[in-house]
Amino acid sequence: MEAAGKIRVVEQYVEAFANSDMNIIREIFADNARVEDPVGSPVHAGHEAVCAFYEGALAAGATLELTGKPCCAGNAVAFSFRVKMPNMTIDIIDVFEFDERGKINSMKAYWGPESIS
């Protein structure tokens, strides 16, 4: 997958949160996807578990704002962004790894207590 395709997936991810659109989430994640958010917490494994995780995030009213340019290398893209929720803001770096079909098969979110304001 070329860099432009990876960046487009990041844009779709942000769009999913802007529009509370689970269809986008279902489309961009692979059937065997794994989400670790934040790194060190229990992994959400499989499409159903990943979608359940994002349904909760969207229901909480979270929106995303990119805070830097996505960086692509190999089969991955890393990007920084800010999650805004009604009473909280979190600065996060996500890393997506893609499968051969261009679907996200791994998402890791890097943030901790110091990232919350």
C-alpha cells in the first residue's frame, strides 16, 4: 500500500469520529484486527471486538483532530492527534499496520495519564 492510501485511511478514521460513522470503522479494519488502546491494556481482538470498542468511543462523543502529519514506513502509518470529549482532552499517537488488502490489522495507541488534560 502506498503512502497516499495509508494517509487516506487515517483521514477516514478521523471522519468516522466526526460523523459517528461505524460503517467507516467496519470498512477500514480487517476481520482479524487487533486494537490495543492504550498500549499495555487488554487487546480487542477480531472484527466484532474492535467494532464494539469503537461503538463505545463514538457513543462517548469523542472527536479527533490531527496534530501532525502522518508518517508512513513499510506497512504502517503513525500519526499524532487529539481526542476531544465533553470533559477531557487526550493527546495520542496511533500506529496502524495494514494487511495485504489495505485493511488495518493492528492499531496501537500510545498515551497515558500525562496525556490527559
